[in-house]
Amino acid sequence: MTDLPATAYRFEDLTALMSLMTGDEKHGTAATSTLDALWVLYDQVLKIDPDAPDDAARDRFYLSKGHGPMAFYAVLTAKGFLDPLLLPTFGAFDSPLGYHPDRNLLPGVEISAGSLGHGLPLAVGTVLGHRARGLIGPRVFVLLGDGELEEGSNHEAIAFAGYAAMSELTVVVIDNTSTSLGWPGGIGSRFTVEGWSAVRVDGRDHDALQRAFTMAHRDRPHVIVAAVEPKDPTDLPR
């Protein structure tokens, strides 16, 4: 199955691709909670081309929740960015597939992630950079974990993005109830109070995710809260 061309992979093949990655630092639950949202983004939403990974006009995707990147590597493989023969090397000393993704080693990886709370501020800076360069087409998507929202850097980024009316920016928050604080009115309220558009969906429902990713949010940034059932509360951090 691993020698199929990228266009032949289906969502059902991702579990087999992920199974090729072994080791003690997989953060399996953290990875699988993101699998559906990642697949919908790469299969139906993002304007990217594995043959032109540095195209200035491409959409950007930032995996802020960078620990447990197995699902991310599996999707990148399915979409032609990575060679499936790399997957069994996951976590090896000389492998480009680290426990946190490295933008200098892997095509299709836009940021080196792992330390939580950086993806959204970087995305906000990217939108500002695009505007300064006159790039009006590219969109920027960020995937966060619900527990990661407790990082103060995210709150500053949420406030600024709303103030700057960043309609180019879309965030998906994987809500597996791992946050220890929470917000009155739910996660979406933390964004809407700053002027964002917000929607909550079943994080395993691909049709609902696709509609949420593509819904109009003129003159304001957009957040999708993707709810998934927690499976292993000991698999931390989220």
C-alpha cells in the first residue's frame, strides 16, 4: 500500500501509514485527534502543490500543536510531499521525521513546531507579511490544541487578529477537553469577544469540517472548534 501514488491514497489509508511510525514518543492520542481535520484541509481546502511547495501564492498551514506529528506526516505522505519509505524512520537519529516537525528538513512543513503557543502568533505575522508584499490570495490556516490556548501568546494574537480584521486567517482548535481552565461560554467565546467568526463542529465529521473551513467570514478571522472525544487523558501534553 505504501507504493501507491499520492492521488491514490484515501482517508482510510492514513491509519496504515501511521502504523509505520513506531517509538516511545508518538503521542498517539494527540496525533489521532487531529487526523480528520488535517485530512479535510489537505484533501478539500488548501491550495497547495507538492511539486511547488514554495509557491508564493500557496495557502499556508501551521501545525502549532507540533507534538505527536504522526497524523501530519501521514497526510503529507498521502498528498505527495513525503516519501512513504521515510515513515518507518520516524524518530531515528538521522531521520528528518522528528518528534516535532522541522521546516528545514521537510517539504510542505511551514513552521518548526513543538513548543506550544507559537503557531498562531507566527500566522498573524505571516498575514501581515503577505499584506505588506501585496499578496492578497494566500490564506493562512493554524491548528491548535484546546490546552494550548492557555498560553498567553495566543491571547495576544487572538486580540490583534480581530482588531486587524484578518479575514485571511482561519484557526481550527481541536477540543478534546484537555484544557485545565476553560472559558465561560466555551472556547468559541474567547474568539468572538475579539471580533472573530466562530463555529463549533464534530471534529470527526468531514462534511461539517469542510463547510466550516469554507464558510464566509468577511472582514474578520475565523475559528472552528472541532470537538473530538478524549481517549487517553494521560497522553500529555496536548
